[in-house]
Amino acid sequence: MRYKRIRDLREDRDKTQRELAAALNCSQQVYSNYELGQRDVPTDILIKLSNYYNVSVDYILGISNNPKISK
């Protein structure tokens, strides 16, 4: 699976892969592999991305088109 949404979220906020990698405590190469779908995004990273962008994990995974977090 290609994680297009994490790239789109990053680009929409004018962030670099290096900035996201630093926020997630991983290398830029690992983060790039997530965006390319060459490496599955671990659950803890999905949660960090969800919190970082204030969107639901379902949105990141493409399960929902609603970025809002359900309460």
C-alpha cells in the first residue's frame, strides 16, 4: 500500500521529509520508504502522524475521507 495521504499532508503543510523524520525520530530514508509504501508504517508512527497533523488514523490509511478525529 502506498501512503499517499502522508505525503499529501506533509506537502500541504510545506514540510520536508527531513522535518517529519525528525518529528518521528526516524531517518529521512525510513520516512521516505513510508511514503513510497516500501515499508509499512508501524502503529506507533501512525499515531504520532495522527497527532502531528490532528487527523484520524483512518484518514491517513485511506479508510475514511473525513480527516476529523471522531470523539
